[in-house]
Amino acid sequence: MAAEIELKLELAPKAHAAFRRSPALAGSGRTTRLQATYFDTPDFELRAREMALRLRREGRRWAQTLKAGRSGAGGLHAREEWEFERPNATLDTGLLADTPLASEPALVRKLGEIFKVDVRRTTWEVEVSPGNRVEVALDRGEVRHGERTEAVSEVEIESIAGDPLAVFELAERFVGPDASTEREPAALRPSGVTKAQRGYRLARREPLAPVHASPAPLEPGMSPTQAARAIAAAALEQLQANEAGVLAGEDPEYLHQFRVALRRLRSALAVCRRAGGVVDEPLREELRWIARLTGPARDWDVLVAETLPTLLAAYRDGRAARTVRTRAAARQRRANAQLHAAIASARYVRMVLALARWLAQPAPEAEPGAAEPESLTDFALRLVAKRHKRLAAHAERLSALTPPERHALRLDAKRLRYALEGLAPLFRRKRVGAHLDVLSDIQDDLGRANDAAVATRLLAELDPPAAFAQFARGWFEALAQASAAGLERHAGRLRSVRGLKVRPPRR
């Protein structure tokens, strides 16, 4: 068994020639054809266990490979790998005896061909710095399942000697040194999608869809900083999974989930700092930069897609409706275009690489003689209790809060909710669910009031007809008052919700 550590990046097809001329690469490289067949059971049991089994031909050489473990966030992939030489295009299940599949004979008997990969690969060996060597592979081709195909255009940078983090140093050279502007789109982008994942999407006919948050794999034996890193990695994975949908701009839900991932990521970094971990301030500033750009785009999306249709239908003035709708759509396009340019930029790519590099670095060990670190469960209980106490104190006068105070309270509720969702695997599900139910209701009421306040501000920017502006102000004031009026009922629920209980250890 070997550990495979590589950085995967998508390359724009039109940028292949420029990439080959990169000063970081020496010579024209060596080009071969790679043909691979992937195997699984009819109901995709290997995929469910985060494994991939393939038979691949490179030139005259055949190899059978089993990979296990999750693909990485930020383009970094570190997976266990078992590879065996084969004389021809035949799968030998006997070679799986020393792999995780050794105890699954029934599963192995059901294995069959699922999809194929056919790419042209050009490779270079690069010494990034003294003693640190990597292999760079440029792949161009396709993944095929029956008549369905998906194009492949990607670069893999794999560590072969020295510091594995040298893959990031070389990737940053490819992206370019100027990360301060968003003038030019980046040709290279970190990718969490493997060829195997592309093949399974084809085999299962999975349409692209917004990706929601999933819990990070936490264990009580982790340190608080290790847990924060795991939560951040899951959030970065969600962020990248929604990038393409945001750039396509066809479904606003992609942007919503992109923003959720950003908030989870920033929350995890804040937790890491609170637990004594090291997070560079420039990295946090880059996250604030992209978060600031998502706000206007999301606000205009909500106004155009959710708020205006009901308001315009109630007003019943077709001419005014057309004027307002046209102006709002133009502002929506402008805000989204600014966000799309930022996500496509080298600055954004370097931010993702910096996050992945931070996640790949081992957490610093405690100083000799230092006090025993706080356990993860104690840290989590203390963090949640502190945030819950702060929220409950303000909840006693929820309906009397001013709009700015309600907005601040909404942010407090979000921070508590993200902490609870991230740390949920440590606690009994029923207790966590009770907390999240209350927080969700508070956020819904406060969110409606906030949407009304944002809509009032955005409509004023559109310079609507005077009569419509007056009607809209009354409409949104009524919505804000109705939302605020229902808030008092949550104070008692916050007081009565029972404390969290640690989940018993797995046997």
C-alpha cells in the first residue's frame, strides 16, 4: 500500500498550449495514452464505501489499482492506494487479499465494468526546490459510460520526493503571482472532482445540483483544532462543489449554498483560532473579500426571484411592474457579473489553494511541559453554552429590538447554528435537533424581517414610480412588523431547551 498525495486542477481547454509553454516546466514532456476501466457492483457498493477499483493501460503496461478514502478539498487528494502489475486486460480479484476488500468476498464476486476513461497524458518531472520533486501530468480526453461522455481537461501535480506541500508552491507558479486584482480569469482551478466521480455521475445519470452541507467526520479523540480543520475541509468541499453552478447563473440556490459554505468556513476558522490554532489573517481577509461580493448578488437574487413577484402581483399596475422588474433584473445581472468575475479570477484560485495548503499542514504540536489541552467535547460544550447564553439574554426582548439589533441577533443565531451543526456528530441527535429547531424558527422570523429591510433599500436604488414606492414601503413595513411580532414566543423555547449530551463512544 502507498499513500497518494496529489493536487488536481481543472485546465481551460483553450489554455493547453500556454500551459505547455510554462517556464515552470522543462521541455515538451512525455506523452502517452491512458485507458482505464472502472469496476463496481450493480448498486455501486464500492462508491458507497469511498473506494475506486480500476484496470489501466499505460503504453504496454497494465496495472490494477484500488484507491480508498475521500477526495480532498481545495484540489488536494490524499488517498490510500494498492497497485499491482498485470500481464493483460484482466482483473485479478485474488490480488485484493491484502486490501480492505479482503473481508468482502460476496461484494467482490459482484464486480463488473461500470465506465471507461481514455485520455492523452503528458508528464514532466519538476524539481520545485532542492530535494522537493513533483510529477506534473496534463490529461485531456473523456470519461465514457455507454453513449454518454464527459470531457476531461485537468492537471495533476503529485509529490514524488521531499515535502508533499511543494505541490502548492508549483501550483501557485502556474496560477501567477498577481492575486490582488480580478482582471483576468484563471486558466487553472483547484478541483475536487476525480475521473472516477465523473464516471459515476454518468453511470448513475446524476444531474448537477446545488450541494448542501454535510457533517464533518468528527471523533471525541480529536483536539479542538483538529475538529475545526475537519469542519473547514467539509465547508471548502461544499464551496467548490457549488462554484460551477454559481458561474452558470441558472439557479440561485447554488449561490445560496455557496454562501452557506463560506459562513461555515469562516466559522470553523474562528473556532480554530479560539481553540489556539494558527490561521493567517491574510487568509481570513480573502474570505471576507469574496463574502462581501456574494451579499449584493444574493440580495438581488432574492428580490427578483422571491420578493418582487408577490409584490408586483398585489400592486396590479402592469406598466410600473415592467419598469421595476426591468431595472431590478439589470442590477441583478450586474451584481452577479461582479461576483462571477471574482470567482473566476486568479485571486480566488489562490485563496482556495491557500485554504487547502493550510488544511494539509499538520497542526503544531503542544510545547513540552504545556498544560493538558482541553478535550474536544469540553471545548464544544463550553463554546455552545456561551453562544446560547448570549442569544438567550437578547431573546427576552426580541420584539422590542431595533432593526440593527435584530440583524445583530440574527448573526448571533447563525453563529450558534453553524457551531451546533459542525459539532453535531459529538452529541446526541435528539438534543441537537431541539436546539436547531428553535434556531431555525428564529432565523426564519428574523430573516423575513431582514428581507423586508433589504428589499426596501434595494427598491429605493431603482428610483421606482412614486405611487409604487409608497405602496412597497407599506407592504414591507407590514411584513417586518408581522415577523417581529412572532419573535417573543421563541424566548421561552430558548430557556426551556435542554442542554446537549455527549454521544456515547462507538463500539
